[in-house]
Amino acid sequence: MCKSSIISLHCPLTPENHYLINADTIAQMKPSVTLINTSRGKLIDTKAVIDGIKSGQIGSLGLDVYEQEDSLFFRDLSGTIIQDDYIQLLQSFPNVLITSHQGFFTEEAISAIANTTITSITDFEQGNPLKDAVQLSVISYQLSVISYQLSVISYQLSVISYHFTEKTPHTPHPTPYTPHPTPYTLHPTPYTPHPTPHTPSLERSLGQD
């Protein structure tokens, strides 16, 4: 971290990494470092970051998230006096960019989303294969793997419980777990919708015989 000119955060928020960026970690960074956070606001101690900007330890800051964003982002506060002094101060710095959880909102990204959506709808209507469809077989396989792993954990817990309740030494299971020799392979034929979509009859829709 002390050698990095740019530090970008890409991780979930957990109890262990709350305020991952704080006064101590900032002090270990390279002077004039560029810090970017597009993950979760509470990964950063805002006060410590402000102090780092003032001292020059942080040369520039890019935020797509903010720890108090729930009361600020996605709201029209143009006629409101903002009570959050930290966000006001950050916005006053010329070397700070805040995109308010809209980092994806670029012309290229929106165009790609629109094109993918329209293409999928058109393919479905025309009975063409859906290249962006979620493969249910993949989900089913992943769930089966998770189920097996849970059964292994359950067995291990039962062994531990047996050790605590019995004096007899434990004998390991005669058949140890062996991963399946054949890895999962996607089905070669993607999902294709039925060429003739179902259309309910007008009489049935109106409740008539």
C-alpha cells in the first residue's frame, strides 16, 4: 500500500473491514495518493479522509459511495440546507469527485443496457436463442454443490458433538469426500423459447363460456 499511487476499493462491507480506510491506513499510504471508492461508503472514515486531503497525504479522491448516502443520494436537495458538514466540505475540494452512486451512468453503459434489453426482447418474440438468458441448469448445479457442502459440514459437526458427549474415540468416515471427476459443463444448446407464444382466449379472459 505504501508504494501504490492509486488505491481503488472493490469489496463488500463486513464488520471486519468497516472503516478499512482510516487515519492509520492513510498514514501508511504513499504521499499524494489517489483514493477511489466504488464499493461501500462505510469502508472509509470520512473525517480521516478529509484530514488526509488537508495534509496532502491524499492527493485526489473519487467517491461513488458515501457512508451517509441514504439521506443524500437520489434526492433533490437543491432547495435544502444540507446538514452533513463532511459532504459539504468534500464537495468544496477541487481534487474530490463525487458521483453519488451513479458511476455506471455513462453514455456507453446506458447504450449497452438498452441494446441488450431490446435485443433480448426481440429474440424472445421471434423465437431466437437468448444468448443473455440465465442458465437455470447452472443455478441448479451450484445449489447441489452447496447442498453437498452443507451435508459435509453437518457430518463434521455431528462428529464434534460426538466427541464432546462420548468417551469412545472417533473413527473417521470410511469414505472420504472426493470431488466429482467431471467438472460442470454448460449445456451446448441455449434456451430457445417456443415459436408460438401462448395467447389466452378472449372468452376465457372475460369469464364467458
